[in-house]
Amino acid sequence: MKGVSVMSPVGAPSTTSRSEPNDGGDSSPLLEVEHLSVRFPVKSGLGRPKKFVHALDDITLHVGRGETLGLVGESGSGKTTLGRAVLRRAPIASGTVRFDGQDITHLEGESMRQLRRRMQLVFQDPYASLNPRMTILELVAEPLVVHGMARKPEDARHQVADLLERCGLPTDAIDRYPHAFSGGQRQRLALSRAFLKDAPLLLLDEATAHLDAENARLIRDAIARLTAGRTVVSIAHRLELAASADQVIVLEQGRVVEMGAHADLMARDGHYRRLAASFARGAA
Ligand SMILES: Nc1ncnc2c1ncn2[C@@H]1O[C@H](COP(=O)(O)OP(=O)(O)OP(=O)(O)O)[C@@H](O)[C@H]1O
Ligand SMILES: [Mg+2]
């Protein structure tokens, strides 16, 4: 694992270095976001000047290969927008996004399509993402078929069964439909699909936000097993996911207000600790 480095809001770089070798032997960060700002145009009356929501303001962060970055902040602080901007699904007003050494800020067309295969976003709402008319085998194997890694779902039966097991799901469920699963199980299925695509960068958005404590724990275990050695940006509503990340960034109104390792942040009387306290009260 390598370091995640983040520019603090006052501009002082901070790097966490680790001694483990990285997988590809490439020491450059996988993801580099520099001075990124995102503005959404909002409707204003006819003839009035155009208005914008400043969703992100001057964000700089680097994520090393095999590293996990936890992104936390109150509702509306810009977490999802940051994930979307990295995927180039939010309007970038200024700054740059580099992925695997390539400036992707203005990439378009086929190059953009190719790039999106290499970054997987796991959505906030697991219910919306599983087609109820497909079996679990078809659903989970679909990305392999789409990317030409299997001719038909049946060819990937072993791989899918193995993945279900790693996600703590019954392997005999492989021919069932999504409705036969609980919300938590469905979320783990959605997760397993994203992981099977083998994308170098995974963006997990609010993976445990809608779950009860037991399902949240199962998801965290599945994530820990599936993310080992992968590069992950994990947007967390509950802090448990951030706690296991190599580095955490706290966003507030579209700005980075604090960053560091979970233990260091908890030792400080700062934004992170206040956020943790408000989560514990169920207020955020
Ligand atoms: N498509 C959009 N058009 C206009 N404003 C938007 C759009 N998407 C997000 N915003 C605004 O950008 C800000 C950040 O939103 P974002 O969804 O990134 O927050 P978040 O941190 O993910 O919140 P939550 O924890 O509730 O998911 C908010 O003020 C939001 O209203
Ligand atoms: Mg969000």
C-alpha cells in the first residue's frame, strides 16, 4: 500500500507513507485531483443572470495505488459530487483530474467511455440497481459478459458462486431473483457486481447508509474482503467505513476542512470528532 496525500485547506501537503510495495511497481498515485471546483447551474428567472451552486471548491487530493480514502461530511457537503466529478459526471468549473497519470479533465467520446470501465461507482441506492427480472447469476455475471470476459452468464457460474461466498451470501441463491433477498443482501449483491468488473478504482457511495447495524457490519466485512489491495474511495455516512480507510477527508460546504488517519483525527478536537459525535447522536 502507498500513501494518500491531501493538501490541507491552507495548502500544506501531508503524506502518509507506507513501506509495502505496490502491485504494479508504479509509485505514482492512481488518482490525482488538483484544485477541483464544481459548479451546478441552477434555474434563474428569464432575463436574470445565471446562478450556480458551488458544490466543490478548490479540492486537492491524491490516492495511491492500493490505498483507501474515506470521504466524510454532513449531508450536502459535496461527497457524491466529488465522486461524480472524478467520473466526469459533474460539471467541472476549474482544476484537473488525473487518472493513472492521464489528464482526464476534458476527455470525451470513446476515450471517456473506455475510462469509465476502469472506475466503478457503487451507488447509494442498492434497490434501484438490480433488475428484478434477472437471476443472481445473470445479474452478477452481466458485467463479465458485457466486457467480453465471459460468453454467457453460465460460463461464470463458478466465479459468481465464489463471489457470493466472499460477500457472505448463500451460494445456492445463485438462480434466485433479487426479490428473494433482504435489502442488506441485495446491497451486497450490488457490491459484488461492481467488484467483479475488476476496475482499478472503486468509488463506494454511502455503502452502509440505509442499513441496520447487523447488515452494515456484513457489508463492511464484505468490503474489507473485496477491497484488499484495491484502490477505493469510500464515501461514508457512518464513520465505521472511514475508520478502516488509510486516510480520511472531511468535507464541509464543498471544501476540505480536515484530513488525516482516523485515529489522528479522533485524537483532535476538530471537524471529524464533531461529525462522529453527531453521527453517534443520529443527528447527521
Ligand atoms: N445536479 C445538481 N444540480 C444542482 N445542485 C446540485 C446537484 N447535485 C448536487 N447539488 C448540490 O451540491 C451540493 C453537494 O451535493 P452532494 O450530493 O455532493 O452532497 P453529499 O455530501 O453527497 O450529501 P448526502 O450525504 O446527502 O448524500 C448540495 O448543495 C447539492 O444540493
Ligand atoms: Mg451523497
